[in-house]
Amino acid sequence: MKMLFINRRGCLRVLLAVAVLSATSILAQSRQPKYIFLMIGDGMGVNQVEIAHRYRKLTSQDGSGLIFESFPVHSKATTNPVDAGKITDSAASGTALACGFKTENGIIGMNPDFKPGRSVAFEAHDGGRAVAVISSVGINHATPAAFYAHQKKRNMYDAIGSEIARCNFEFLAGEPLLGDNQKQTRAIIKAAGYNLLSGRDALADSDKHAKVMFEQNIPYQSELRTDSIRLADLVRAGLKKVGDSPTGFFMMVEGGKIDWACHANDFGAMIGETLEFDDAVRVVYDFYRDHPEETLIVVTADHETGDLKYDSSLRSDQKFTAQIANIRLTSAALADKIKDWSTKGDHAEIAARALAASGVNDATDNELRAITEIVEVVRSKDKKDRRAKELKRMYGNRNAIVIACHRFAAERCGASFNSVGHTSAMVPVMAVGPGSAMFAADTDNAEIGRKLIQMVN
């Protein structure tokens, strides 16, 4: 037997050669999926997943946690925009996942020089696959827009929405279009052959139309009624529409309100929206179980929101679940209540009611005193919130009373929010199915986009 002695540089060459061969082998596997799902939990960091996973395990009848936590492939991804010194927004991160390249914050589907890219959705469609783009927020919001639009600014809602007319994707669904000229935008989309639908009955029959754009308000989980449309319902309708495509399909699904809840430091809503996202993944996983040799599911996030920290050892299971059950109002609903209470209550009374509505029924004297002081400051300023309606709904009323109360509630569960914005924390990546090995190593979000594009070409 010959023994090979290779110097350090030669060893590096051998390792690189092995890496290239391994990558080639993995890429060959990655071409196998006929059906590809990209599931994006907007704002969903590692701790958001851990907290929701624990809650679901403790409250589900069978003791199961989040379905995507059971996937065999787990890794993490970085999310910075093209300027590594900045923290990404959903436009830049959505573009990275959709198009496979970095761009600047605020830009949709274009590089920093405003050159349009080709998203994985377009590449899949050009290759003959059906395409569905689904979100629990506005269809022309940043993340879904990155898969079909090319605009210099993410708030160009009318221009972004109008690009739906040119994408020709089979199914788009989410909350109603954002923008100042929604009626005109819908007319452009309809003229391009899209059937504009809303309502549960229309959703059930959406597969009967050639091209569909479905719009419907989707409540937070805690505000759902029996007749409410949920993200999982949109996914079922999308599968009914594109699932029988003989050439396969690509589907992007975004759980957008995880981000909104974390912006507001709303611990209860964050858990609820992560569970809603998991329910959508469960629908997809059922499809995977029927087509295990042909289906790839990739679950990730565009960024983390809220700088959420968590130590599961700080609270017992019983205290953890009991505290979450005490949370009665989402941040937006609580902000509205506080406005109403402010017309007739004193500072201490408003503080006590706000804490109770946030799930803090055992407030200490120091906590009550702190909230009372915040109430006094907020009421003394009495400034109008002049933001656009869609921004208020997306990010809530940044009411210091609401944020402080929800932070106290989170602390009782062993968690803490430390920001109301995005962070540069790495986000989770989970995958199952043929090609999932390509996502086993820690990577960057643009690399996820590039790998998906390779798979559909």
C-alpha cells in the first residue's frame, strides 16, 4: 500500500476537490424534486421557534411540537443585506431568498444598481412548473413581492401590485393589496386574465379558474372566528390549484404576522402566529408524505425581529403555559382599548387594566408604578399617529404602555424582547425531502435562493 504525504497546500487542494465532488453530487440530488415549497416565517428567529415549539408540545393532545422541528435537516443562515454593516429589512432579505443575490434595504427584486433579477418563482415558471405565492399579509408586501416584482422601493405598492399582471403565476393569495390606488391596480390585474376572488366560498372554488388572485383579511390567531380565513386555508387552496401540475410546482408561503407581533413585542401573538405558520407547514407536510420522493420543503426566515432572548429553565411548564393563557389582547387591540380607557380613567387604573389585559395578573408594586409613570407620559403628550393605515396595522401603535406590559408578560415566561426592530441574528433553516442535504450546513440567505434556483433549472 502506498502512503501519500501531502503538504498543507496540497492537502487543501485535495479537500477542495472533495468538496467540489460532494457539491456536485448534492446538486445532482437537488434536481430531483418535482414539488418545491419555500416556507418563510417573517421575523422568526431561533428563540421564536423554541418558545412556540415548547408551547405546542405542552398544549397539544399528542405532545408533538412544531412539525418543522422534526425535519431531519437543521442549520442556520445569515441575513445581512449587501452592506454587511446594516441590518436587513424584508425587501433585501426577501430578494436574497427569491433571487439569490444581495441587495440594499428597500429594494424589491433588483440588485443595488437596480438591475432586475430572476426569482426562483420565475425560473420555475419558465421551466414549465406552476407557481403559487401565498402570504398572511398583503400580497404586495415586501416578502411576497420579491418573488414577482422589481421596484426600487418597497413602498411603491401600486407599482408592485401591477406587476402581478405580468408574472402570470397561477395562484397568488394573501391579505388585500396595499397602496393608494388599489382599484386601479386590481383593474390592471383583472385585465391580464386574473380572477380576483375573496371569501371562503370563492377560495373553495379557486381551482376552477386559470389564474387567481385571492384577497382576504387574516386575523391574528387569538382573534380568529369560525369563519375566518387562515394561512393554512390559503395553502390548501393553493395545492388544490397547482398540486396536480404534471410538470411540478414551486410554492412560497409566508407567515408574515410573526414579524408584526415581534415588532410590537407581543409575546402571545408571536407564539400564536408561529403556530399558525406551523399549521400551514403541516398542510405542506401532508402533501410531502403523499409524494416523499418528489417533494422538497425548506423552512426558514427572512430575519429575526425583536431581539428575543429565552431561557426555558426560568419557568416551569405550568407557569409558562398559564401565563400565556392569561394574555387576552394583541398589541393592536390593547392599544385601542387604552385609547378608550384614557377618556375616563386615571393613570393607575389604566396601568392596572393594561397589565391585566397583557396577562400580568400579579403585577408587583414596582411594575404597576413603572406602567403608571409610562401612562402619565403617554397621556401628557397626546400626539396623533400620522402613519399610513397599512403601517399602523403592520407594526401596531408603538405605544410605550403596550410594549412595557407585553415585556412584563414575556419575562414571566423566561423571555425578553430587547428591540422593536429587526436584528442581525442568524435564522433557522429546516428541510426535508430530496435535495434537503444542500441545506445541512450553515449558510447565507442568498445562497438558499441560489440553490433553489439551481433546483428548478
